[in-house]
Amino acid sequence: EESKGKILKPPKKRSSKKQKDSVEEEIFPNVVRTLTTQQKKKKKLRKSNIRSSRPRLLDEEDLDRRYKDDIVSKIFVEKRAVTEDTLTFMVWDYGGQRAFYSLHHLFLTKMGIYLLVFDLGDLLSENERDVAEAIAYLSRWMNTILLHGSQAPVMLVGTKLDLLQAGKYDEDNPDILKIDKMLCEEVDAISGNKLNLVQNGDLKFFPIDNTTKRGVSAVQTAIELVAIDGSDVNQNVPLRWIRCFDMMIHDHHKYYLRMNEVKVMADQCGITSDDEIQQMLRLLHQLGVIVYLTATAALRDVVTVDPQWLIDNILKVIPRGNDPEWAETLDGLKKADMYKDWKELLKTAIVNRNLLEYFWDADGNDADFMIDLLQRAMIMCKWDFGKVHFTGGGGIQRRFTLEQLGLGKETEELTPEEIETRLKEYRAEENQLYFVPSVLGEREIVDEESFESMEFSKCVFDFSNKFLPDGVFERLLSLCVAYSGTLHARDCNAINVPLLGKHRAKVWFGEQLAFYLFEYKDTHEIHLLVQDDENSNPARCLDILMSMLDKLNHDVMANGLEWNILFESKAAENRGELIAKADCENRNEFSKWFSTNSSNTVEGQGHADTDYHVFLELL
């Protein structure tokens, strides 16, 4: 304020150390990087301030009115001198096994900095298959990053530099030049100029030797420079957002919050607009400090404030091989008499509610939350077909015998009423089963001989213009099983049990409406086969699968999937040829794919943004 040409000092009540800290906190540059571990170091101080005096944060206009520019600038410069060259990064630990790849889509954002790490030796291998697999690995991850964060910086980091010729780091090393040429060709083939690749001088990648740490400092420096120069890190945000974020992660000792809880905290920080709350949460999600999924209203009602907790909980239901920590988990399963349930999950990809509660309710009543979230993310779905035993050649045996119930040796000692009670308990447990497609192993779903003798109509979903990401086929299976299960429950068990394998499945969408799905990762295709008989309805199957692909593309894949639909011709002159859908609509041989009753439209189609359970009902 100015009065009679004199500059008045701020009120004396702000001169105390406690209030000074609060004032400085309000004045200092409100850049995004303040949403980092530096805040965690001030946790106790900030919690104390909030709970006691809860000072009102000042907007930029308030600062201009209440404090003279030179006062603000002095504090700003002093603080900036300390923090200008300091960056703090949050690192989330996802599972590295291939079974976890489908989960990554929940966490990849456009504001990340991505290090794509590969083995230099694979690209120099004399085995052409090893080289092809290494290129495919790089290609898949670069495409996945482009899917979720087209402008996110990407660094290619090659390990095992010590295995190259003389282990030289310099750019004249013939091995390094050879690899760089291969990467240049691959990057251009995948993305053209779309990939925001961070250069290492004239090289496309950063070679490092983990045994001696050679090259590691170059990677660290590049990360720092990319982060400092990035618009995301230097983006200004309202100070009230930072205070609200502090309250979300510190004031409530919860792993997730409901939207009504977030709104209460936002209101205390001066955020009253729903639109502003959405903007804040979306930014925090893109920064990776929370998980906030926005595809449907139900997903928008939940804010996960501890992403690592969510990751760890998801990984609990997926096997981790020889992980030492997982060995301790297995010991705990045995002590809790849950090991049999765990083995059943590994064998059938079906998990019961008791095991999920064992994993997820240790820190609170979180099983309901996790089950609901993973269903909506299509990582898990309800299994309405009861307990089953998968036999060889695609066979299935329902498990209702007394011996399989564990009663075979006890029946003489039990009364009929007690046996009936056990059976009711068993069937009640069957209503609490869930299917986890990421756990599926390779499994035959049909007898190969009989399959070869059948006649099918084939439709191909061709993703090769871009690529077929990990997790698409699993989520498609999840939706298929969920929908088939609703029909099974509704029609008094008239629908057959799905036959499921890692890359293939046989599913029923009606008592006589069966179809096969096959995933071909190398050609980026999913094949739909419907047997030619009088009961088949290819158009109905195609309608529903198109709606499901639209749904998972909208909810999980950031609408980045692209595919073409092709039909296989059976005409003598071009038998086996794949013809684009647009060229087939008026040809009689493909009429079965274009039913006059459906016109490739079902109620769920065009409603990808609807609630997960409503979507299944609309189908």
C-alpha cells in the first residue's frame, strides 16, 4: 500500500518466524516443481500451520496490492538462489515382468520423462532373431509412449557398454556407430518426427556401463537439462492448488479420497469451482503425483493420492517369479491357509474374494475399492460361471463333487443338513470370483484336429498402421467374459463357460452364439472367427466387439488406438484375401457381417463414456 508517498511495511504480526515462513511460502514462485519431495521435508511445519492459524493464501493480485514489488522481488531472488538449480524427482516402481505391461497404461502421462533401457549386445547379436526381438521391444515401447505422451521427452539408454569393442565410449567406436544407425532407422520408421527424442551429442542414445558407471553422469545431466528446460516444470500454478495438494497427501492418512472429500479440502484453500478442481487434479495426475482417471463419472469420483500404494496392490495379484520379497508373501499365504487359493489363481486366472481381502484389507477395508477400480480399468472382471477345472484340449469340468468340496472322507460323519450348509457356502463363494486376464498362461482352447476341419467366417482387426499395445487383448477378454457372465446369470446358466488362453479364447454371447478370438502380436492383429452354421450370427459378434474396442480405447488408451476392419473372402477367385470393410458392404458373400437388424450398431456403441456396468447392460 502507498500512503502520502511512503511505502508502509507489512503488518508487524507477520514478523514472527512462524508467520514469516507462511508469508514466504505464499510469495515464493509457485512453480510445479514445488510439488516434490521438498514439500515432504516441510511436512510437520505445514501441517502445524494449517491446523493452527490456517493463514489465507494470497493470489498474485493480492500480492501486488499488499506488498511493494521490490519487497517481493528481494525475497523471490533470495529464495531462487537456493532452489533454482535444485530438482527433485518422484520414481514409481512398476513390475518389470511382461505380465505387468498391460498395467502401465494407467500411469503413463504426457508430462513424464521416459528412459527406454535396452541391452546393447542384443542389437549386435549374430542371431537375427535376437536383433529382431530387440528392435520389436524398442518399437513397442516408443509407440506406447507416443500413445500417452506424444511430446514427452524420451531417452534411449543402452546398457553393457563394456561388452562392445574395447568398451570405448567415444562416438568413433564402430559398434556404437552401427547401433546408432539402426536406432536412427527405427525411430524414423516408427514415428517420423513425432518422437521427442533426447540426443546425446550426435548420437541417438546414451551408452552406459553399470559396472564402472561410465556414461551414467551423461544420462543424469541430460535428465536435469530436459526437466529444467521443460515447460511442465516451469509452469506456474495457483498457490491454492499447492496448499490443497499438501492437504490431500498429508492431512488425511488415506491412500485414496472420494471427490466429496477433495471438495471440502479445496474449499478450505479457496477453490470453489468444480472446473478448477478438475484442472488441478488433471495436472497433478499428469505430473504423476496422484492417479486420477477421468474416462467416466465413476472414475472421476476417486483420487488415488499414493500411486505407489495402488501399484503395489495391483501387483499383489500377479505372480512375480523369483522376487525375494514375493517369497515372503508366499510364506504368508501358506500360514494363512491361502496358498491353495493362490495356486488356483495361477492355474485358472480366477481369484476368489477371500484371497483379495487377504491381500488388500491388511491396511484397511480397501478390497471393495480395489475390485471396483480394477473392473473399471478392465484389469479384472466378475466371473459368473462358478468354479471350474480346465482340462486338456479346451475341456472344462465343473467342480461340484463332494470330494472336490473337501467332503469326500467326511460325508459319513456329517448330517445331510451339514452337507447342504457346506454346499451353500461353496456356492456363495462362487459368487465372489473374479477373472484376471494378465495371469493367463498359454492354453489350448480347442482340439486342433477338429478345429482344422471346421469352416469359419473370419474378420480381422488390423492395428498395423500404428501398433497393437500390450493390454488391449487382455482388456477385450475382460469385457467379453464380463458380458458373457451377465448373460449366463440372466439366462439361468444357459451360456457356456468361456475357454481362455493368453492369446486365444472361445466365448459365448448366447446359447448358440460362439466365436473365437486370436491375438497375433507380430502382425498387430486380432482375429475374430465365427463358425459357419445356421445358428451363427457374425454381425452380432462384430457389433459387440466393436463397441468393446471403442470402450477400452476411450477409458484406458487415451483414444490413441487405430484399427481397420477386414473380412476374409471365400470366393474361388480370391479365396483367403482380406478385403476392407468399406469394400464389402454391398457384396453378397459378406452379408452375414452386415445384418439388416443391426447395421453394425448396438446400444453400447457410441456410449464409450458411460459407466462400466451401464455399458455392459447397454450391450
